[in-house]
Amino acid sequence: MPRIVDLGDSSERLRDVSLIIGEGLCSNIYVLGRRGALIVDTGVGNSLNPVWPQLHRLGVRGEDIVGVALTHAHHDHVGGVLRILERATPRVYIHRLDATYIASSLGPLLYKVDDGDIIEAGPWPLRVIWTPGHTRGSICLYSEEMRLLLSGDTVFPGGHYGRYDGETGSREDIVNSLRRLASLDVEVMLPGHGTPVLEEGWRHIRQAYLKASNYSP
Ligand SMILES: [Zn+2]
């Protein structure tokens, strides 16, 4: 059974921000807000990760979900969007370069985004930062006001960073993306897998950038 972590228990600023931790190969699912909720990544959407039981426990119903943002089109992050669309009609945001992989399942709900776009769904606006490398159309989402970064599979805690050996991955791109992220003021980092970082997220990002840029195969 997927577990729910209420991030508001650790930090007042993160009230009504929750994490659903998936079972097996499944991304983290972040639920930002309750009425007028934005969901960031949706998990794999298989029978072990059906999404709705957890959303209902959080008090989020279909009509409450105004947006779903997908950090990239890998199936462990996007499979759950089809579950969500069974009971909700949110806008689904994904970078235009990863959109082609899921466009046919989303129809008119698809909103292609690009670097610098602002996603207004959810409790605070989030700026799209295009961070290719893990996939060509990977994005991170940033709130300057909250000093918060949703980092997808680009950066993980402890100076780890995403794999770049997939079909559309690129080592050069991920190093450039990490360099860009390292210039942001980030306290809270919410990664696509693993444990959220609630303090000094910037340290983890800089460490990842240094590691990636010094790596020689
Ligand atoms: Zn991935």
C-alpha cells in the first residue's frame, strides 16, 4: 500500500503539501494544495499504485484537481495520469519534447510547456525550468517565493543525479542542466524518487553538479 507523507508536519510553509510514496518502480507523487490541487508526477499507475485511494485519504476529489505536471515522460512517472483522468479533467503539463510520447492519451487536456512558462495551477505559481539530460524534455519546477524545487529525475538527494543513458538522454545536457539548477536559491528539494530535502537543497544540487562535471568514464 503506498504511504502518504504530510510535508506540512515538518514545515509550516509546506502545509497541504503531501507525498505519496509508490510501491515498486514508481515515482513519487506530490500533491500540492487541496481545493485547487496540482499533482506533480503520477507514479506508474499499476494495480499497486492506483492513486485515488491516497488522494481520497488526503480529501482530494476529482473536481479539486486543476492541474497535473509531469517532469518527463518515463512510464514510472506518467502511467498514473490515466488513472487520474478516469475521475478528473485537469490540465496536464509536460515539456513539448516529451509530450509526443503521451499526447495521444491526453487529447485536449494536454498543455505543452517550455522553459520559463509559469504553471498557475496549485497553491503557488511554479516556473518551468527545462533541464534536458535524463530525457530530452525533462523539466524541474521552481518557486522562488517558496525557495522550492521539484527536481524530477534530474537531481536526487546526496548529490546524485539522473541517468542519462536512456533513449533521449545526454551527459552533456545533464551537466549543463545541473549547472543551471545550482544557481537557484533552493531550500526545499522534492525529487522524483527518494526522500524530500527540507533544508539546504542547494547543497545537494551543487554536489550533484560537481560530481557530474568531474566525472570521466
Ligand atoms: Zn525517469
